Amino acid sequence: MFWATPHMTVGHLVFSAAMTGYILVGTALEERDLVRSLGSRYLAYRRDVPRFFPVPWRRAGRR
């Protein structure tokens, strides 16, 4: 939603880029903590579920 604007100003561009970076870094840190606390169960889940966007041709449970 940060990138959806009818008029992109320099200030909005900087804000959008910073918030996108914040989310990406936060996701990486959260994933690291989940692997540490849940171990192989989370790794199996992560193999079957895409991180950000669903992929229609990739079905859960298929390897």
C-alpha cells in the first residue's frame, strides 16, 4: 500500500522505500527466530508456503 499513490512525491518515494526495507528486514529477522524456536517443523512449512505471494502452480505438500 505504500506504493499505491496517484502522485508520487520525493518524500513519498523515500517513505515507501524505507517502509519496504523495514518490512523486508523484519521478515528476515522473524523467519530467523521462527527457525530457531520451531526448527524442522517451520522449515517444512516454509518449503511448502511462499513467503510473500501465492504461487498458483506450486501446490502445498508437493515436492
